Amino acid sequence: MKKITIKNLKISHEGKSILNVNKIVFCEGLNYITGSNGSGKSTLLKFVANVNSNLKINYDLFSLQELKKSIIPMVTQNPINSVCKELSFMENLIIYKFSKKKSLFSFVHQKKYEEYIINFLKCNNLFDNTNKILHSSVNTLSGGELQILSIIMRLLKSEEILLLDEPTANLDIMNTKKIMELIMKLVEKKYIIIMVAHDEKLMQAYAGHHIKL
């Protein structure tokens, strides 16, 4: 079984300790990180994502068993900051997928990829009008639609693990349900999902492991 183990993690900023944990194990499936404001939930998530270069970090062990040791995709609370506002839903996915590959302008690769995205969206019942959404400008998307775009973009970078920082914050019930149902399908595919959460009702509705800071 895949898992992430972190031991004796200490993170500080400008001499002030902001996170100190003895041992945390994230198992295959849905893992909730909970705790009061300022307890270090988002900091821990960013550490796993390897984006804390401005912090002083000490730890004895950080093992990604059976996982690639590289930057891990993370979905933030503000998806608009991670997309190109001038492009459409589909164009964002294409650029994100092929930006570092010579196949960026390959019609064959792009066409196959577009077919994959359309099938993925329809199979997961994410939108009522998939074709309209795919060609819509990011500027016209709702908060829920933006969050779904952000999640799909991150899934393109990893087939094993996904980090989520309160992905349903400020979303309505319908979009929250869509996103959580998508997350649970990833759990069935044996992803490690690490999610910062505070909504007790949501965590009761979608079972997972709880790590309290």
C-alpha cells in the first residue's frame, strides 16, 4: 500500500515555530488535515508539495513510498491564480499538459487529448453542457467550474497523489457534491488524497482518515 510518512517535522519562519509534529502517516485513500486556525494545516500541505523554499525546515524522514520524489500537484482555495484567464477551459488543459513537450503543436496529440478530456468530464457528470464549458473563457466560469478545472489540471501531473487546500470553500452544495464525488472516485483508483478541511458535515458524509494538528 502506498503511503507518505513524515517524522520529527519542524517548520519555522523568522525564528518562530509554525509547525512541530512527531509523526504523520498519510495512507492510500482520503486523508483530512484538520485543526484550529494557525495550527499549520496549509503549511503542512505546502511542505508535502515541496513549495516551502522560504521556510526553515528540519525533518528526520520524509518518505514517498512507491511515489516519484518531485513536486506534487496542489489545488489551492483560489484556483483563478493557477489558470490563464485569457484562455478557455480546454486551452488551459492543453497548455498545462503539453507546455514542456515538443508535441504542443501536434494536431494528432492534441486531438486525442481533447477526446480524453471530453470523455473524462462526461463520465464523471461534472457539467450539464460539457462542450459549452470546454470552449468557455476562464473569465466566465463560476467558482465551482474553476475549481474543477484546477483539479483536472493537477490530475494531469500525477496519477498517484493529489493535495487539496479546502477545495470546496465558498462553493454551493451542488458544486461541493460534484467535487467530493470526483475525489471519491480517485480514492477508488488508489490515489493518496490529502485535503485540508474544516467542514464537519462534509467529513461525515465522505469518510476518510483524520490527522488533527
